[in-house]
Amino acid sequence: MFVHQSRLILRHAAPMLVAQLASMGMMVIDTVLLGHYGTEDLAAVAVGGGIYIAVIFAFSGILQAVSPMVAQLKGAGREGEIAGVLQQAFWLALLLAIPGVLFLNHPDALLALSDIEPRVEAKARGYLAMLAWGMPAALLYRTFYAFCNALGRPRPLMLIALGSTLLHGALAGVLVTGAFGGSGLGALGCGISNAAVGWFALLCSAAYLVFGQPLAQYRLLHAWQKPRIGIQRELLQIGLPMGFSSFVEISSFTLIALFVAQLGATVVAGHRVVANLAAICYMLPLALSIATLAQVGLAAGARDWRRAEVSLATGLLLAGSLSLALGLVLWCLARPLAEAYTSDPAVQRVALSLIAYVAVYQVFDALQTVAAYTLRGYKVTFLPMLVHIVCFWGVGLFGGWILAFRIASPMGVAGFWAASLASLVLAALLLGAVLWRAVHMLRD
């Protein structure tokens, strides 16, 4: 059973890893294009992108409730109810798009947290206003994304992500630079392209829902239902803690970046290099976690607790061992990686002083991510949210601030990375304990 579950999880995780790396490629495209276009536009997208990611992570996190609900229905053999859950999730996505659009058009509360140059702030507002046009499409697509993962259908997501990245590269290249005549739009062009690509991804997902043969048996868009309070309540009960957990995680790293800013441009640049490496490495355990959630949800729906336990053990072992190997690669290639990111020796020194934290960090980040997603497969989401609040905001953010600035010998930026490592160790232990308790309660 272990070998079989390993194959299922890896078969699911591999396309998801490609899809997630392709999505990150869109951010790389924006950075490269704007890096050659203008510093103000690059700064505007850095500011606006941080706000957008926080908003989209929070709302799409709520919509991920589709995954455990659909996986358990499939596992229980109740395929006839799957269409209703997806339709209700689409209604919820449209509802969440309303505050999302309003927030992107009026981001005053977050922009007020930092002293931003007026020209950069104006460009950031224009960028966010363009992204607001794509917010409904982005949330509807994230619902489809969670649904396909629940059914173990990641290949369409991979193909859509690759197509979206290619389209964004071409469209943003024209809009940002004005390649075929006219003046370049800079940050505004990136916003327009991202919104347009969001609608492209949604159209692709709609085509798959209508014409995809693997989904024909579910009759997903037939007999369309009006909003139903019962299913909406269950989606929110499962999804709100998931969305808040996502917000806690992304906001903690965003605030760390703001705190580090006072340490100077060299430290910020070194921190940015290492944070980017950590984000890329995180895609591996995230893909494995999504695949593990699907397998645990299917087994839980079928009340096959033994298979669920083997699935979670497989996910933990794969994520932990592969992340350990990845950490060793980071450690061995630390200097070439730092030199690839920057030619500034001072920035390289900062990055090299932090990579050791990331090499260890990967293992515990992988374990806590798989544990959290496995609990979602069991529809346990409230306690993981509390663990993330305590660990990421309490230990990682507040503890990092103390280590960086308030102890007798301040550690600077290394204090935040040391505290983040401690927060992940604690999160892995606490979530492991919650998972152990949940497994034994369900088995009994």
C-alpha cells in the first residue's frame, strides 16, 4: 500500500509542481520587464504585488474548502453530490470577489503602513486597479483549481499554467514596453496582462468543465443550483480557517520584509535573494501536500482509515526526505546560487550568511505543510489555524523582531530567519500532535 500511495502522490504532485513553478514564472517576467523599464514601476509592482498576494491568498484559501469536501464525496461514492458542491463554491467565489475588488480599488489601509513615494504609490494604485478587473476570474479559477486537485486531475492545471505564463510573457512584453508602437505602460501594462491572463485561465477551465471527458460523469454544469445555505455554511466552516491560515502565513513574511527594510538596502537585497530561494523550494512540499490531501480525503470519505494513515505517512516521508535533499543541495551550492542572483559582494555575504537557515528550514516547513494539508483532508481546519497564528505571528514575526532589534546583541536579519526556523519546528510539532490525535479519534 505504501508503494501504491507513493506512486499516486508523486503522479499527482509532479504536474502540480510544474504548474506552480509556471505561475511563479509570471512574477519573474514582471520583474525582468520592469527592471529594464523603470525603477518606479518595479517598486510599484513590488508594493502592489504584495497587497494582491495577501488578498488573493486569503480569499482563495477559503475556496480551497472544495478539495476536502469533493474528495470525501468521491471516496464515499456520492458522486451525484459533487456538482452541487462545485456550483455552490462558484457562488461563494463570486461573493468573495466583491470585497476583493473593493479592496484592490481602495488599498489605503495597507498603503498607509509604509512611507511610499507619491509617484510609486500612484503607479501601485493603477496596477491594483487593473488587477481588480481580474479578481472574479482569479477566484473562480482557484475554485476550479481546488476541485481538480480533489479529483486527482492536475494535468489540466499544469497545461493552463504553462499557457498562461506564455501568454503573459507575450502580452506583458508588448504592453510594458510598447514594442509595436506607442508608449510603454510599465506597471499598468503588467496589471492589464495579469487580469487578461486570469480570464484566459478561467475560459480554459470552463472549456474543460464542459468538454473534458473525465468530468462528463459528474454533469457539473447541468441543473444549475441557486445558492444553498447548508452547503455555503459548510464551505465557510471549513474554508474560513484555511483562508485565515494562508493570510497569516503570507502576511508574516510580508511584514518581515517591511521590518528588514530599516536595516539598509544591502541587507534587504540579501534577504530578498534568500527569500526567493525559499519560495522556490517551497513549491516541492506544497505540491506533495496538495496530492496528500486528495488521497487522505478520498480514503476518509470511504472510511478507509488504514489507507488514510498510509497516505499521510507517505506524504510526510516523501516531503521530509525530498526537502532534506533539497536543503543539502542549497548548502552545497550556496555560493554559486548567491553569485547567480547578484554580483554585489556585500549582498552575496548577507545571502550566504542566511542560506544555512533555509537549508534546515525546508525540512520542517515541508513537515508542517503536509500535516496541515492532511488535516484539511480530514476537514480539520480550526486548530491548524490557531497553530499558525501562534507560530507565524507569535514566534516567527514577534520573536524575530525581538532577536533582530531588542536583545543585548541584536542579530539583525538573521534574527528573523532564526525565529522563522523556530516557528516552523514548533508548527511541525504542534500540527503533528493535532494530526496524531485526529487520526486516533477517527480510527476509534
